[in-house]
Amino acid sequence: MENKMPNNKGIQLLAKRCRDQFQRRENTDYYSPDDYHSAERNYVKFCVFSETGVN
């Protein structure tokens, strides 16, 4: 029996780690709720692409 993770599980874990990094007081206090979601999404994209080496 092999212990294989689903193909996207690693990306999901990386995105969660990036999301957790973004949830700092300086970000939560600075952005409005709508802007926070957008900024968080952009940060997660940046983080995932820079960690995986995708251009």
C-alpha cells in the first residue's frame, strides 16, 4: 500500500501556509474587508508561484 497524497494537496498546503503568513496584525488592521480578501489572494498567488518556480 502506497501513501500518496492527491496531486493538488501540496499546493493546497502551500497556499494555506501563505495565507497564514499574510494574516498578520499589520495586514488585518490596514485593509478593509473587501480589500483584504483581494490583497490576500494576490499574496497567495505571489507566494505559490515564487515557491514553485513558475513564471
